[in-house]
Amino acid sequence: MITKLVDSIQLYMPLTLKEQTFLKSAVKLRSYNKNAVIFQEGDIADAIYFVLEGCVRLFYNVGGVDKTAFFYTEGQFICAGDSYTFNRPAQENYEALEPTILAIISKSSIEQLLKQSITFEQIARIAVENELLTAQRLIASFVTKSAEQRYVDLLANQGDLFLRVPQHYIATYLGVSPETLSRIKQRVVKG
């Protein structure tokens, strides 16, 4: 299972056998049942997660209403960045939407990895840059596109989410009500 993590990291940069061994020793695996809370607002993040299997929803509780911000699937890193970096209580929540297996690397283990090899520092920088680009694209889509355009993009780029994620979560992710999502789907099918 950890091999999936090593293979994914090597897409960024090749690892020597010694670096692979360091990484494998730093990782803990954890399974979550469907609907399990992985991390919740108010907690202080002390680890980075990597999705080996499953689907995780990032959401915020806004006035008692859950608002979905992102979905993480196989091969993606998860980190409550502000909390992790500045040691502050997090505002976000993470929930397993299906049975999920995560590789978890604690902050102390990450610090050890960074001391072992400069390669891990380079990988961390690339991963942060990728997360920043993803966030910028998401913001740009809300500023420049309609909900229908965002729906079409999601269908084209991550269509498998429609089979894995309850529709009301897709609706909040797109910034619409479930009823509006139904109307958008009907228009797209007819169009």
C-alpha cells in the first residue's frame, strides 16, 4: 500500500532506495469508514495525509450549514495548511465519503525526512506549489464561470466524482442548491 505513495512521490522527483526507506519508515497507514471524520475544525493539524484509496471531502461549517470546498481522491495530499503551518485551530473539516485508506506523515516525521535528504524539501515545495495552483484555479472558476460551466468542467475533469459523492455535496461544491444542480444537469443533458 505504501508503494502507491512512493510511486506518486516519484512522479515529482525520483527517490533513491535510501530515501524510499526513510519515507516508508515515516508513514503510518490508517483506514476510515464511510462518513468518518478525519479531522475537524478547532483541531490543530500535526500531520499531512495522502489518499491511497477512497474519497475525502473538505468542508466548512458556515452558520450550521456544511459547504463543500474540495474533494480529494487517490494520489492527492491533504493538509489543513494554515493550522499545520501556524499551529492554529483549523477552520476546515475532512470527512471520508467512502471507505478510505490514508498514509499519514506526522509533522515530526516530516521534519526528520527533511533533515535526511534535500530531495524531500524539493518534493514538499512542488506539492505546495501544486496545491496553490489548484486553489487558484478553483477561485478563478468561481470568479469567471457560471455554476453550469463549473458543472461541465467537473464532469469533464473529475466525472468519477458523480458516482462517488452524494449529489448534495456536489451542489455545495458548485455553490448551488441541490434543486439548481438538478436543473443544470437537465440542461446539460438536453444541450
